[in-house]
Amino acid sequence: MLPSSRTAEDWERSLRRIASIFTCLLIVLPIQSERSHTGDTDRLRDLPRFVLWAWERPEDLRFINPQNTAVAFLANTIQLRGDTVVVRPRLQSLRAPDQAHLVAVVRIEAEPNAALSRRQIEQTAAAIAKAASLPRVMAAQLDFDATRSQRDFYRALLVDLRRRLGSAVPISITALASWCIGDDWISSLPINEAVPMLFRMGAGRNEVVGLLTSGRDFRVPVCQGSLGVSTDERWASLPSGRRLYVFNDHSWTQRSESAFLREVLPLR
């Protein structure tokens, strides 16, 4: 759902930069002695209603107000090749206020020859659980363009992940808008939130626009609490009362965040 900008050559260059991983992680997440669990089975209620996606580029978000803005940062990209699982950690620096709420995003990419085996389910779930255990992370978000043939794998992965995380750590997924309208296969997934992606929609855009601008809502309840939008695709109106995840093709600045907020808040 979210754009993937890496090529095979990019991966090779990233490997040569592996020595910088630990430095970047120290910048991303200052170490704390322990994680704090509230015991709340739906800790997403503590997540601000405005969330900036911080993708694979250097991001300095120290300007945000942690009271009303959170950060969902790309923590890992997982590639499924044959029966192997390749975990690529974030290599770009990320800075955020100490009080900021953080969501660890894991992008999953399955190559055509991916076995989607039980072994891959377990290794992928373990990698996501590890990302969710990073200091100051309050939730995990999965970004996987699952095709129909990959849905059983995705469901099994989410069941395994929920077992590892327990009920205290929320699980969010990005969702094709079609999953939230008529192709309802996600209602029974063990997740707290599905984020309908309202950008790069392609052929289904007109149906989604018609649905939302007419005042109707997504049919699947788990899709009714949030929306995923982009700074480069404008909407005439948006449903109110939703958590808004925002993607930017460029690194965020205080000016770009303020400009987007001025534009989108009147729509809600």
C-alpha cells in the first residue's frame, strides 16, 4: 500500500552501510530501562489523531507537538524469497520528541516465488514482534499488499503475531479501500485497526470517493477509525472523527506539516 522505493541495487548499497544500523537506532529511539504497559487492551485510544508516516529517508520530527501528533516510522522491510525471510532494518536517521508516541511499521514484500511457509510465518512474526518491543513503541503496523492467494498466509501471520504480543500491544494494518467496502475478509483478523489507504488507489478511486463524499462509511467496523492519506492527493472532504495517517514523498518539515494541517482540518 505504501510506496516502496528500493531496488535491488539499493539493497546492495544498504548492506554496505550495515555498520550504520546501530548508530541510526540510537538516534531513532533513545534507550529506556523498560517498556510501559498500561494494561489497556486497546492502547490505540492513547494514540493522537494525527500521525506522520516517516518512511525510508532521514527525518527530523523534533518540531511536532506530541500531544496531537504521533510518528509511524518504517522500522523494517521484510522480503519473502523462496522459503527464506530477509529482514532489512531502517538505515535512515529518525529524530522525534522524547514524549512522542511511536508506531513501528513493518513493510512486507513477497516475491513471486515466495513459499509462504509456516517457517516464514514464524520468522516474520518474530521480526515484527522484535520491532514492536523497541523502546517507546506503543503499537505495530503491518504494510502488506496481500493478494487473494496470500490471504491465508497473512491471517496466519497475524494470529502468530497476536500470540507473541498479547493483548496489550495494538496491531494496525494498512488496508486497500476495497477490503473495507465489499471485499470483507479482514473483519475476523486479530487486529485493532485497519487503515484504509486513500491514495494511489487506481481503478477503485471513483467508488471510494463516491462513498465518502456522499456521507456514507466503510462497511467494515475495523476500518471506521482511521484513514491513510498523502500530501500530494487532495480530498474535498473527509469523514470526521478519524485518526489520520499522512504520507509525504519528501522529508517532513515544520512548514509542510503546518501547511497540510491548515488544509485538512477544515475538511474534517
